[in-house]
Amino acid sequence: MGIQHRRRTGMAILAAVLLAGCAVQPNGRGGVVVGMDSAQLFGTTLATFQLQDGTEGALRREQNNGAFSIKLNGSMRVVPLPKAVTARVARVTPMGTRTVLVLETQERNCPYKYEVLSIQGSDVLHWSLGNCNDRPRVFLAEGGQALYFDFPARDRLQRNIYTDGRMLNAATLPASGIDLNTRPFADAGLNPPPGAALSPARPAPGLDAQQTGTAQRDAQAGAPSGDIVRVIPAPPHKAGSAAGGAAPAPASATTSGTSATSSASATSAAASQPAPRRSASSSAGNSAQARAATPAPMSFPAQEVAPIHLDLRK
């Protein structure tokens, strides 16, 4: 019995080691390949982090060639970092059902490069950011719904905005008191110096005024007094419904308002038909609710950055 028990235990341990040493990686042709995870078996784990689903991820370095990679233990997904000479976990931020992982890496001739991974189970969205010279100041904004990455440029901030599985890129003027020549621009956790606040969204010089003027006026009109103008557009599936909900009030509202000030006979006619006034009031209320629920338009042009999409569920 003792020998059989030891055999079972040994087989269980061997199976666990083999399972932990498996990895699923992209094959370069849009598919995946399952193979041995040499970094798990022989490499070094540099850092671990928790995901929203309760599973764990790890930053590893292989022993034989020094290659860095991320492994998501829940799905056995491996995200390689083939160009990284060094790598560290700079920031982990839970946002909704996803976990946003920010890695600070160094590549050849590029001391500061940032890999942003938005992870949900086996679904991974991956962006590469940076100007190779500076750390960004990272702000959690919009009530925890957006991450702002502010990189210093010559006379402006180059801003990347992550929200709802999307990455936007734009330029904005720095707020008063922000020195773009400060080095380091952010600390190791990508936090700004004490007292440094998020710069409001302001178009940088050289942007098309025709492209920004109308959107900026609309954003300022829709934003509460004293608040920073929102810079996050509504997701496509929400924008359509919001547009439908914010339809202009019927013409009867204008007609009844004009009739009420023109003559006594028109006033009595409008009073005998109270339904249009209730309908206009209801439409105005619906429009106000739609404006309050819908993020204000962007106040400056922004370009969406396409991610590298890794999905094990195909």
C-alpha cells in the first residue's frame, strides 16, 4: 500500500508540474500553439499580480536567453515581450471587469517603453506607448473609468487615454505650473509629483480650429460649472441610443410658446389643447436626462490606437 501511495503522489506531482509548465502562445498566423513553458520550469518569476477574476499573472524571465514574458495562470496564456531588455510591473489597475497592467520596459536605444495590457480572462488587448525618454504621469480619472497617460513633449502633453477597452491619443496644453522639463517626470509608480494635478483638456497649438471649435463649445455647454471638460467619447453602441433620446422638442412647443405671446385668441386656443404642452415638457425632460447621462463630446481631436488583440476563446 505504501508503494502504491507513493506512486500516486509522485504521478500527481508530475502531472501538476507538467500542467504548470504548459503555455499557450500566438503562432504568428492568427492562431495559438500549446507547448512547454520553459520560463515557468527553468526561468525566474520577477513579479506577480492579481486579476479581476481572482486568478494570478506573473512577469517572468527565461534562464537561457533572458527573454521576458507575461503568463496568465488562469488561461495558461503567455504574452511574450520579445524586444524587452529589462521589464518591471509599474502599475496594476482594476477597471470594471478588466485589469489594466502597465509594464515599464527598456528596449535597445529606447530606455523607456510602456506596454499596456487590458486583461479579461483569456482576452488580452495590448498597446505599446512611450517617447523613449520619459516616464508618463498616470491619472485614474472619470470616476475610475479612464486612465490618462501624460508624456511631456516640447510645448505640450502627449496624452493617451484608456477607457472601455479603447486607447485614444491626443495632444493638450499643460496646466499652469507644470514644468515639462522636470526629470524624472513621474516616479517609479508613474505618479506625478505631490501637488501636480491633471491638466484640463485644451487643444495644443496647430490643431484645426474648425475641427475643434464646435465640439469644444458643446462640451463646455454640457459640462457642469467648474468641472474639467470630458474628453472621452461615448462608446458606439451608446452613442446611437443617446442621439435618439436627445431628439429636439416637437414644433408644437415653439408654436404654443409663440401663440401665448401673440394674441388673446391664440392664447385661448393653446389653453384648450394642453396635450402638446405636456408632450413638449416631457420631451424637454427626456432631452435633459439624455444630456446628463451621455458623456460630453471630446474637446479636441483624438485618434484611436488599434490594439494587438490576443484571444484564446477563438
